[in-house]
Amino acid sequence: MTFLSPVWLLLLIPVLAIAIVYVVMHLRRSQYAVRFTNLDLLDKVAPKGPGWRRHVPAALFGVMLVLLVVGYARPTAEVRVPRERATIMVAFDVSASMRATDVAPNRFAAAQNAARQFVRDLPPRFNLGLVAFSSTAAVTVAPTTDRNAVLNAIDRLETDSGTAIGEAVFSSLQAISTLDAQADEEPPPAHIVLLSDGSNTTGRDVPEAATEAGTRRVPVTTIAYGTEEGVIELSGRTVPVPVDGPALKSLADSTGGGFYEAASGDELQAVYDDIGTSVGYQMERQEIWPWFVGLALIGAVLAAGTSMLWFSRIP
């Protein structure tokens, strides 16, 4: 915690002086009572006092003064806040291998369910877009704060042949660059979340896409979902479709993104939860003096309340 007006902290000196005077006066009062040698008479003229309770209002009053002084010094702290113009593009693999059932009920349905929850959990002012890719890639929903538009697009996704991972990255970057009028000169903070279970089979290659994403400083987080045992039925034949994690990890590592493996629907949801809390926030230093002033007011109310309750007077 830092202070924008630290000079106000000098007022803590007189507050400390008041506390010292209070303690000294209390000690002198105790010494005077000890010098009174007739203890029986002392007990009659000075019956048992309130003890520790008499110090509570004074202590609360002192705390109030300290909090007010700190508040005047304008304290600041690092606060996690949603990033303005933050844009997240979800690149969704709709290739035929997504029909594999090694992730219940199948990879495609599990990914859809996790994507829906991810959309619902993002802060309302985040821009969110959707790219679907198989043999080609297309922006299904341009970056928007309209969550229903993205959810409806996820519901309409259908599988097809081919896997164009590189094209998915390029399409996502293009959507980010057209977010608003100043996106070219002042790109928005952005992140691509790419879900796939296979290797790039068509279109521009992945290293080329990674280079472009790195140049634009857009991290690509990849999620490899499925297992090595995944298979699909194709034209009456059983075709193995093992997940290709190393290729997706290489894409993530080269762009500064994260790599996750989600072998089940529950694990995939956990990955989405983690991404949702990491790519859409930034730490900003903000003034937090209202908290100190609010606590000071509470301290003042408690000081007055305890004094009225125990001593029938306001300190």
C-alpha cells in the first residue's frame, strides 16, 4: 500500500501524543489511589469502577482518528479490475474427430457445454467472439458483449472434415483488429482460446500463425481435449483420432499463452474457469481511502454507543 498524500500521516504524531497523555493520566490516577492509606474509606468513597470498559470508548476513538488520518493520506492498493476493451476470441474446432466419445458424451458436446459456461461467467463488458474451424476457419460471431449471440452460435455449431488451426488463429486476429475504430492504432488487450484435438491438416501452418500472433502480442491459449484412445466411425470404419497435445503446446508456448489438457468434460470446465480469471483482468493501483473513512465512521459509532451504554454519556 502506498500513499498519494503522505504528508497527512504527520497528523499521527498528535494522535500518538494524545494516546500517551491518556496512558500517563491513567497511571497517575492509579498512583494517587495507592497513596490513599485508608483502604476501607477509599472503598466507600471510590467504589469499584468500570474496569476495562472505561478504556473501550477511548480506544475506539483513537482508532477512528488513526483511520481518518490514513484516509486523508489517500492510500492506494493494487486492485484486480476487468480490462477495458478486453477481447477474447474462442476458436472452436468442429472437425469430424470431435465426435470421438473418449470424453463423455463426446468431445464436441463436452466442449460446447464448457464453452457455454465460460461465456456465462465472463464479466458483461468483456468483448467475446467465436471462430469455428474445420477445413477452413470463419468468424461465427464478431467480438461483442452480446452473450446470447455467442451462446446461440455455439448451439448451432456442426462438425465437418479437416483441421485448419493456423487459419483459426489468423481469423481470430483479424476479428480482434476490427473491434473498433482505434483497434489498428491502439489494439485492445486480447487473448485467443483455441480448442482442438488434432494436428493442422490444411491452410496456413501453425508456426506462421504463431509468429503473427506474437507480433501482435496476442497470446494463444490452447486446450487439447480428448485422449490417445479416441476413435470415430467413418464410412463403416473405426478411425483412431488421438489428441495431438505437443502441437498445441508448441503454439501456446511460442505466443506466451497457456497449454491445458482436458481429458474429460469436468477437466475442460476447470480449464475454462482458470482462463476466465486470468485473461480478462489486470492489476490497477486505485485509491482505497473510502474504506478507511468508512471504518473510521464505524469506529466513531461504536465509541459513542459503548460510552452511552456503559456511562450514559458521549466521549
